[in-house]
Amino acid sequence: MSLYQFLRPLLFALDAETAHGLTLRGLDAAWRCGLAARLAPAVPDLPVDAFGIRFPNPVGLAAGLDKNAEHLDALGALGFGFIEVGTVTPRPQPGNPRPRLFRLPRHEAIINRMGFNNAGVDALVRNVEASAYHGVLGINIGKQKDTPNERAVDDYGFCLERVYRYASYVAVNISSPNTQGLRDLQHEEALRRLLGSLREAQERLGSQSGARRPLLLKIAPDLTEADLDGIAEVLRSCGIDGVICTNTTLDRSAVAGDPRAAEAGGLSGRPLLARSTEVLRGLHARLGDAVALVGVGGILEGEDAARKTAAGATLVQLYTGLVYRGPRLIGACVEALRRQRSQTHAC
């Protein structure tokens, strides 16, 4: 039994958000004592290239777990190929009232309605500057709750300016279901205006700094085929570097009857696997290899990660799976992807 398997019943006896904070503080303590790397077997390298970056392995941490980049050093010791922090907004905001994070253990799922709670982009930048982490770092940016969609580009542009020099790549989050109206930015014309402006800023910042940072878009799983057609067209015309498929879902059909199923928020974990992978596959069919895809949603076993790459992902990300499986999931995913790569080369 791993240490996490031993501790999980104790953590699950606590409120989910309390357990989340306690786990991260414990991980920080383990790192300071030089023990963080012992929480799971060492993860071997499995290099992969995407949007101009060499990743030591394809398995990353999804945004949301470390919103303010406060735990980079400890998380970096676990063997992730990359870490994505945020979502961060221009100013601090408290998010939605607690309780706002709920486990559905029977379904190996989580519902959250956090609402972009974070300490603001300047605090995140200070934390990154103070960190010793030198791996691949994605920074996920969003808009304030009280910023109307007509002015959303101002918030995203502000954050892009602040984080550009610190990020290996920047992810634009327009798909959280917990900020009212945010997903409307996925509509074709609104998306075209937003990404067009951010691409101009990306090119300007790249020219000024001498280093181009890739720009990624994070999309929802609750999209129609027509939605995907429109998004794919915008991605082609704007020249976006990558897409993260997907955020959480509003669909509750897979957890119907669960005592927590009626909680408002986005559903993640096992019930999201099939739909998020379907969206990933659909976007890959539309874009081919022109845009690198990151598969996230429902990965709880190594073979789930392999399903993502078989559907067109170059990289994968974990979050809810770590809650149910612990850090050993990272190595299990890398090993499954290694086997998949070997089989592909053998053929």
C-alpha cells in the first residue's frame, strides 16, 4: 500500500476543500524535508515535443490544483512532465461561497464551483519568481467575475502581459462553467475577436522579449458538432498553438441518482472520460496535426492516458485522478504511454 492509499481515508473524512489545502501543505512539508520524491516511484523520461517545447514526459498537472503557483517546488518533485498553474485573474477574487467542492466517490468524480478563486496575477508572478522550479510551466489565465464579456479581452490581455516572461506557455480559459457567461466566449465570432487580439499581443511580446511563448485555448466538453466546426475554423485562421480538451462538464447523466449530483458546478473524473475524449477526437479530425492537443478529463488509469493519445492528444493532464489514485498515477500514465509508443513503432 502506498502512503497516499493509507492517507486517503483520513483525507476523505474531511471536507473536500479542507483536504485539498491540507494535502498541499503536507506535500510542501515533505519537499522541504527532501521526502517529496519518495511519495511515488521515480518517473522515467519519455520525451515529447509540442508547440516548440521539449517535454521530459507527456504527463502534466492540470490547472486548478495550484491556482496561485504556491506549491511549484513540491509538485515539481513528483515527476510531472509539466505543470499548469492558475486559473489566475488580473485582481484577487474570493470565488464562490463554500462549500464549493464535492466528492462523488462511487463514481470517482468531483463537482466544483470554485469560481476562479485566486490571489491575482501579481501574487502568482511573485510565487513563480520565488520558486526553484525550472520545468515546463503553463500559466492559465481568465477574466474577473464582474468583467462583462465585451471587455473580457482586456482581462486576458492584462494577464498575458504579466505572465508572458515567466510561462513556458499560456493557456486561455474560456470554458469554466463557474463564471457566468464565460462559455459564451467559445461562440465563433466572440472567439475570433478574443484570440485575434491575444495573438497580436503574443507576437508583440515575443518580438520584444526575443522568445515566443505558445498560446493554448482550453475548451469545454459540452459542445455540439457545429460548435466544434466553428472553433476549429477560428483556430486555423488565428494560428493558435494548442488546445486543451477539456474542462469540466455540466452533464449529470453519468452520475444520476448520486446524492451530490444536483450540486451546481463542473463535473470531473471518471464520468468525464468518454465525452472529453470524444471532443478531443472530433477536434483532431478537424485539425489534424496542425494544432497540438492536450487531453484532460477522466484519467484515472494509465490506459486512460493512452486512450487520449490514441484519440489525437500529444500531451495529457491529470487532476481528479490524483485525488483518487495519488501521485503514483503519474508514473502509471507515463508507463502506459511508453508501451503505446513501443507498440506503434513496432508496427
